[in-house]
Amino acid sequence: MNNINLLIYLFMIMMFLSIFFSFTFLNMLGVYMMMELNMISYLPLLIYYNYNNKTEIVFIYYIIQSVGSMMFLFNILIMMFCMNYYFNKELMLFGCMISLFIKLGCVPFHFWYLMMMKNMSWLNCYLLSTVQKLMPMLFLYQFINNYLYLGIFMCSLLSVFSLNEVSLRMIMAYSSINHMSWMIMGIMHSFMVWFIYFFIYMILMFFLISLLNYYNIYYINQILFCMNGKLVFYLFSLYIFSLGGMPPFMGFYMKWFVMDLMINNLFILMFMVMILGSMIMLFSYIRLMYMYMLFYKSTMIVNIYMFYLGSNMHKYYFIMVVMLYMGLFMLMMGVMFLF
């Protein structure tokens, strides 16, 4: 192992440790410091695991995160040290929300996120869509206000733009923004529901991006030629349908918890908007499989015998599917015990 690889592993460990230690701090300043350490630890990974436009990607990410951090720290300091003066608390909360939306890449501050996702490796796409959103979401939990509903509304409707995309990374980017609306709605009403949703989303994204990265697939037309077996395509379909929230897959249950919260709180209009956004996103997912299903429509029965004689990669993904459903069963049992 050379020195560069060792440094990359150290930065990756530092990134995850900063998330872990953020749960141990009782004051917001300590959590803020861990969030900044997390951002700095992610920068070397952006450089190392990207092959094109390294400088542009790192520059965009650093500038956007720095602007969001400065806005957030400015509003926090005003609320902490100027509470005896005439300052509109709602305005400060709105400023904190805007700064966190910038860091998360939520609408209408999503352009930098789309630009980065379009040019990054699959590993960095996964980290940016999951791990790097955890700590800003924890801060968002501390600044819940009615302005968040506007962000949820816009994030839900942004999925319309995914219908014209042929890049899988861009479709995953729009999917992540759409899921952000569900996560924000969940964290506004129940921290446990948000945590379950985020955990399942991380698992689904890990399996899906691992599959796409293994076969080096970046565009829709590559699905037909790169997935050299129907079983692999069935696994891809399973992850896609689950991420889209199709019952009875794992992704349906994480959305069901949020839908239950909205119905109990009589958020009927918001419920309809978010369902509409998810249905549009699901149509984009189905579009990924349309060409493959047309090409192989006459041979849709899985050959189990060939599967067991197949490559080790097929067996590896078979184990992943088993683990996926075992995780679903354990999660459902845990939720039934909690509620």
C-alpha cells in the first residue's frame, strides 16, 4: 500500500468518525466543527476518485460549502449573542434553513449538486448523495419551521426534469433531491421515521451504485449491452423499484412511514404533491428498463440452473438480495416493537 492510498483511507476514516463524534456533542458549535471536518475530509476523496474535471468539481464543492457554512455560522452567532437585542428570530431561522439547503443541494440551490453529480465517479456520487447529507440534516432537525414545506414542495416537483435525462448519474441526482423532500417531511415530525428512511435509502443506494459501478454503466443505452444476463437485470430492477417506492419492496415501507405521518397530521395537499413527484420519478426509473424489456420480452423466465453455474458476481448479488430482504424483515420487526 503506497502513501497516497494510506492517506485516502485515513481521510475516509476521519470522515466517518466526524459523523460519529457529532452525536456526542451537546452544543451546536461542536457539531458545526464536526460538520466542517467532515467536509474537509471529503475533499481528498473528490480528487482521488474522480478522473475528469477534478479541479472544477473540488472548487465548486468547496466554494458552495464554504458559503453555506458562513451563512449558517453568521445566523447562529447572531441568535446566540444578540438575543437581548431586537432581531427577528424567524428571520434568523429562515437564514439557517437557507444555508442548510445550500449545503444539501435542495431546490432552489440544487444547480451545483447536479453539476457535480454529472461529472463524478459512482463512489463520490454515493458519498455526496448519502453520507454528506447526514450532518446538515441533523442540523435541519434543530431549525424546524414552516418554511421547510416550501422546500419540500419544490423538491418534489423537480423530478419532472428527470424525464429528459439519459445520464444515470443525473437521474440518480434528481432521485436524491426527490428523496430529500421525503426525508425533510419525516424529520419535521419524527426523528425515528427520518432515521429509518435515511438508513434504508443508504442501503438501497449502496446496492444500486455498486451494481452500476461494477458494470461501468453511466447512460441508459449502456444497460442493454453491459448487463450481460437477465438475472443481473432482475436485480437491477429490484433495486430500482425499491428506490422508487413500489410495493412490496423495501423502499415502499420507508415512504409508508412518512405517508402515515402526513395523513395523521392532515397534510393532504402536501401528500398529493409528494406522491405526484414520486410517481414521476418512478416513471423515470421504469424508462431505464424499457429498452431491455423490449429486447428480451420473449425470454422473461429466469434460468435457475444457469444461475448456479454462472459467475461469482451473480452469486455475490444473490447474497446481496438475501441480505436486503433479511434487513427488511429485521427492520419491520424493530418498528413493530418500537411503535
